[in-house]
Amino acid sequence: MSMKIITFLKYINSLPLPVTIRHYYIFDEATNKLKDNKLDSLESWDFLRENHPRFSISENRDEWLLAAESKLNKDGQDGGLVQRAKDIAKIIESRGFTTLFSVGVGGAGLEYQIKKILPTLHLICSEYSAVALNVLKKVFFECDTFTLFDITQKDWSIGFAAGDKKKQLCLIYRIDASFTNAEWREIFSNMHTSGVENVLYIPTSCLTIMGLRNRLFRKIIWKIRSIPYAFSGYLRSKVVFTSFWEGKYAEEVVVCGGLKGFLLTRRDI
């Protein structure tokens, strides 16, 4: 098969169209106990953090470190975590960033790995769950600053240290599913208005034709087998993601530990 045909097939599979679908997931026994059978509220996330082993955050430092080293099966902390941290650290070093503000850190395994590589980096970790944040304070000693922060709030200045904003990077990692397209556009508008200069946006995945097929087929199987599942956000094609910051940030596609991401630089408008 010629390279032109292979390239064309990859292009088609990448869904070069604005496609957004609802995302569903099985949370085992916790599925039917989420508020309104959805993972889209603080109550549902707190319940999941406290009751599901894959989503929980240990208050024991040694156990938390096992998860941060991907030796335990935790959400967002897969086999590519260490390489992902290395790739992000290279971006930070090459661009001369001195502060990293990471939003919605969850178990903070990625942030721990980055801090291990760059110990002098000023690291600010945020969560909108006080429950999760209080647990992290007990185990993530390397983090410089913890802050309670809702990504939908208008003012983003709380997340940045004093000094040159061009030396500061905002990391948005695998929380893309949690908000609607309209909410993401508003979030990026607020970031731009607040003067956020640099953003590294790494979604869980960019939807492909194969991925769309697999998820639709999986949902049919769940229905046939009467397996309970819960709404847990949205999945999107690459074209949709780029529309969030169009006109506000210039983008550069990067790959971090096997995940496609977008390194964004603020435009003046």
C-alpha cells in the first residue's frame, strides 16, 4: 500500500470533522450511586474518590507513591505516565518556564513525576474538590502550593505566582470530558481575559472513526447485557478542540507520552 493511501486513510480515521459524542463509563458498584447517575458534579466525584479503588487517592504516602509510579491501577496514571512527564519536562525546559499551574490534578501522579524531573520548578496544583485537595496535602510533599480552584470561574490569576506570566505554564490534563463545548469556549475566553499566556492542553483522546465505532458497539453490548453505565462527559474530534481557543491562542501540536496535546500561546486580540 502506497504512503499516499496510508496517509489518506489516517486522515479519514482522524475524523477531520467537528464531532462530539456523549461518553459513558462503568464504575462497577458505584455506577448507580453517582448523583443522577452522572459523573458531572462535585458530589459524584467526591463519592467516586472515596469509594472506587481506581479513582481513590490514598492518604498513605507509600501507597500514594505506588500509584504515582503507575504501579497501581489508577485513573489517568497509565503506563505512559513517566514518559509523558519527561516529554512535558522537555517542553518546560526548552521554553524556559519556571512555574507550572496544573488544574484538576486528581491523584497528581503526573505532577509528581514532573516535579521529580524538575525539582526547582514552582509547582501549583489545583482541584475543585476540597476532599481531594486535603488528601493530597497529606501525601504530596513535593508540591509547592495547593489551591482550591474551579476551572469555570472567571478569574484565573489565583493560579499563578507573581512575576513574568510568559514564564508560567498552565497544564490542563485529561479533564476535557468534564465540560460541554460551550463551557470550554467560555473557559478559554476567561483564561485569555485573565492574561494566561501559555497552556498545555492534553485531552484524554481525540475521537477517531475507529474509536467512535468501538464506543457505539460497546454501549450496545452493555444494553444487551443490562450492564449499568453512567454518563461521564464528552468525547471529541481534534477539530472541535481547536475551536475552543480559535483566535485567542496560537497552537502547536505536541505528543506527550503517547497522547496528542496542544501547546498554546496567547494571541493579542
